[in-house]
Amino acid sequence: MDDTSLGIWGVPLAMLAGAIRVSTPFIFVSIGECLTERSGRINLGLEGTLVMGAMSAYGVALMSGSPWLGVLVAAMVGLLLGALHAGICQLPRVNDIATGIGLMLFGTGLAFFLGKPFIQPKAPNLGAIDLGWWSSIPQVRQALQVNYLFVIGIILAFALAWALKNTRWGLIVRLAGESVDAALAIGASVNRVRLIATSIGGAFAGIGGAFLSLYYPGSWNEGLSSGQGLMAVALVIFARWDPVRCLWASLLFGAAGAISPALQSVGITQGYYLFSAAPYVLTLALMIATCSPERSLRGAPGELGAVK
Amino acid sequence: MFNEFTIGRRALLGGAAGTAAFGLAATANAQKPMVVGFIYVGPRDDYGYNQAHAEAAAILKKMPGVKIVEEEKVPETVAVEKSMESMINLDGATLIFPTSFGYFDPHMLKMAAKFPKVQFRHCGGLWTEGKHPVNTGSYFGYIDEAQYLSGIVAGSTTKSGKLGFVAAKPIPQVLRNINAFTLGAQSVNPKITTQAIFTGDWALPVKEAEATNSMVAQGVDVVTCHVDSPKVVIETAERAGIFTCGYHCNQAKLAPKGYLTGAEWNWERIYVDMVEAMKKGQAPGNFVRGGLKEGYVRSSAYGPAVSAAAREKTDAAKAAILSGSLSIYKGALKDNKGNTVIPAGASYVITEPKLEGMNYLVEGVIGATS
């Protein structure tokens, strides 16, 4: 009976599997937000974009039969919501934090309204790549079922980090975020840069939503996101505005989220409420450990801030 | 998560036209259809708790002379009072079913005092004579009887001897289900264990999927759940290729291969009885409880993976429960910490009030209540 069980070794394996399964929406939203914030704007509305992306991807996949078309539409919806945020923020005396909160509520509300008919039916799911073919242990095989979007997310994180550092385009984005004056001096249109960066950031968040509804957990309902978009925005600060660190932070968050069910499944059953809070405790602990009165918020774009 | 911010259409209308409509409602008389109000805490089509109620409401709709008004996604706050008030004032409802646990106290009790001529019947609340108004009441089903039957099917089907239970919170109703499911399986093979995982809340899709997957990794091959919408658990388990038992309503469509059976509510029995009583001019029952025998709960039809032997065993146990010769909770019963919770020789009927305060998991359940 016990040949199927790995005992306590199941916990790190489950955390690895959890990191792979749960982290993808965090990766996409945090990378998107990272890009937006590097251009000097905060988009708190990504929670709404995530939920809209999830709903539209599910709806389109259901009606067309093609999950990848769903992902594409989710990205388009995210792009539009991002552009909307950027457009509103360009107007004089508009606060991007308040606009973001407004768009978050708008996005979730609209998704719930339009998503009503999609709660019941079953849409086709995105497939997975089986990276565990070499193993005879079913748990390892199960853990290494990797979705394409997860791989794309990892590539995007490194690509964005490289582009921000090494390309002219990346330089202009960073300049718009660090100093509007300097950007204007080299002839870049700050508003246009931010419009593009916010729109692309929104598109990433939309894809993250598509992952939620089309792969894991893989169905559309109104409790689907339960605040993941907001946590991902917070992860960007935690990751000090670096796309690659956003990736690590997302993986860490996914793994921490898997602790509670993993420990319960191997029979460590005491204190699961505490373990359920593990991702948040972890964030707090790392924030406290890495902050310092001398060099607070290193890496923060200069133009970024609630008070301007 | 932003339910607090949405303002229902009814609430808006209620504020604007409440006073004007009060006079109209008062002139409604016997020729008009009887209006019954249903209030749900979540979406009506969640493959779960709310859908079970909404399906029963849809059956009431077909009764002649009955009009149904429904409102979904009403939070357990003062919002439900507004919903009830507008159902009474605008729609002329004379019987109201607030179906979620948190509606009972204080919201429904407050409205019952304000509208003494309207009947309120709440799902799951503990109505006490003398303490609560006479125009209120509560109804509930002993669904652990159906869970026991699911346990027998699961116990006959499992190969690894490990069952899984994704649960929301360790409250008595949930613990009764976990224990009944386990006891049913142990009636087939006493060595069977049930792995219980608590997610911490009623609707956390990612956690529910994660819990299901980590049980699959531990060799669990039949899983069931007690969360608001079992859809995610059932679909995840089907994808992982293991068997499932449903909860709340029939989820066979979500798992055509692995769905064994399920514990379902059968609210229409209660609702039809209550509406018929009202039409005769009587007040519906104040404290209505029942299980398989009363027809308030039922099992889903067996899935293709259920063996003939398992069907036979389950049908026999069902017949024994119906005749009253089988008691699910009987001594000597130990909890999973080794304490005796039901002494040897004792046997509880399903209505036993001690069971309503269950705070333990029986031997063979891997999990803790805190």
C-alpha cells in the first residue's frame, strides 16, 4: 500500500510542483507591473485585468474551441485595459493609484457581469509539456507537468531584464521612470512610452488570467483570482523592480502557497491556518530583513510615487 | 472579494420605490399568485450549494399559482435585510427562504420582527421555540447519511486504501461529513484511511486544486469535498485520473470517467411541502429536519466505474438506513487521537443533538480540527 507514497519527501516535491503550477499568474502579472512601474507609473488595476483576462479567455476558448485563441484575446483585453489606464493617467491632475483602484473594481465587476454564462460550461484546456518522462515515480511525473505559459513566462522575465538593460528602447523606458526631464531632453515622449509600457503590462496580466481559467485551476468562477493580482503587484516592490527577481519571487510565492496542503497531505496537520498564511509571513519577513533606514527602496524608479 | 461594493438592483429599487409600493403590496389578494423569495449567497450556477437551492426553486416555478423571486450573490450583511425588505414590499413575497448560514442571526430575525405576517424559513439555522419569532423557522438535511453511502462506494473502489477529503473549515457539519464518509468506507475495509485537508475558506479554487493534487501525489485515489463549489476539485481529480464523489448536487457531467456517486441535497421536497402548507392557509413547519428517509438528501446515480458488488453493498446499506436498522454513529467509536467519543454499546440516531456539535475526527482520518 505504501509503495505509492513518498512520505516526508513528498513535501519538497509538492512545493516544487506547487511552484510550477501556482506561480505562473504571479510571474505574468509581476513582470507586466514591473515594466509599467519602470516607466514611472503604477497600475493597481492589474487584479481587475487578471480577472477580465481569465473570463475572456475562458469565454473565447469555450465558443471557438481553441484555448490559444482564448489566450490571445485575454492579452488583447489586457492591452486595452492597460491602455485605458494609461490614457486616463495622461490627463492632468489624475492620480494613478486612485485610477488603478477604480479599474480594479471595474475589471472584476465587468468580468463577473459578462462571465455569468461561462460558469457552468466546460472549456477546452491548455495542454502541458511532460518533462517528467524520465522518471518512474508518478509524483515526479505529475510535478513536472509544465504548461507552455510557464515556460514563456520564464523566457519573458529574462528577455525583459536584458531588454531593459541593453537596448535603446529599455533605456528610454527607464529614463521615463527615472527622470521625466532627462527623457524630454533626449526627445522621448514620456506619455507615449508610458502608454506602451502600461498596455504591454496589461497584456501580460491578461495572459496570467488566461492561465488561471484555462490551465490551473482551469475553470472560470468568481472566486478564481482571490487577490492574486494584488499580491503580484506587491511582489514587484519585493523584487525591487527587477524582472528576474520578480520571477524568483513568484516561484517562492507559489512554493510557499503549496506548503499548507502538502504538509497536511503527509499527515502534519497541526496549525494549517498558520501554514496557509506562509506566503504572506514570508513576504513580511523578507521585507523586514532586506529593508534598511539608510538605503530604503533601492531600485525604485525615481518618478514613481503616490505624491507628485 | 468585492461583493461589499456592489449594489444590487433590488436594493436600488427598494430605496427609490419602497414607500410607493407598500400600498400596492397590501392590496394584493388571494387571486394573485403566491410569491416566494429565494436569497443565495453565491452564484446560482456554481455546481454547488447555491445551485442545489436554485434547482429546487426552479421546480417550484412550475407549480401553478406560485411566483418565484430570486436574488443571488447577496452578502451576509445588512444587504440581505434590504433584499428581504424589497422582496416583501416590491414583489409582495409572503414566504422567504434566505439560504445562507449567516443570514439567520441577526438579519432574518430582525426582518421577521418587522414583518410579522411574512413567513421566513432559514436553511441550517438552529431555530428554538420561545427564543425565535413564530413566523421564522429552519430546515436542514442530514446529508452525512448520503456521505456514508458515498464512503461505501469509495471504499469498494479504492485500490490504495487512501481516500481524500478537501474541506473548507473544521465546523461540525463538515466534520460530520468527513466522519460519515470515512465510517462508510471502513464498513467495507476497516484499514481504509481518509486524508482530510482544510483549505481555510469556502471558495478558494487554487488552494482546492492544490489540495487535490497533493493528495494525488500521496497515493489517494478517491477524493470528495465539502466546499461551496466542488467543480475545481472534481475537475482536477478527473484530470489526474482518480475517482471522485460529488457533493451538494450532481457533478457527473464534470467527470464522466471518475465520478462514482455523490451526496446531494433534495431541497424541493421541503420547499414544495412548505409552499403547499402556505396555500392551505397553514404556517410551514418551524423546525424541519430529515435525511434519506424523508427524501431531503439523496445519492447521485452510480457512475460507470462502480462495480456491481459495490452497488449491491451500498443499496443494502441504504435500505438498512431507510428501515432504521443501521446507525452510522455507534460505539465503541474512537477519535483519531485515541479518545473514546461514543462508548461501547451506545448508538446514536441521526437526529441526536450531540452530533450537531461534533468536534472530532474519527479514527482513520488523517487530519486535525485545529
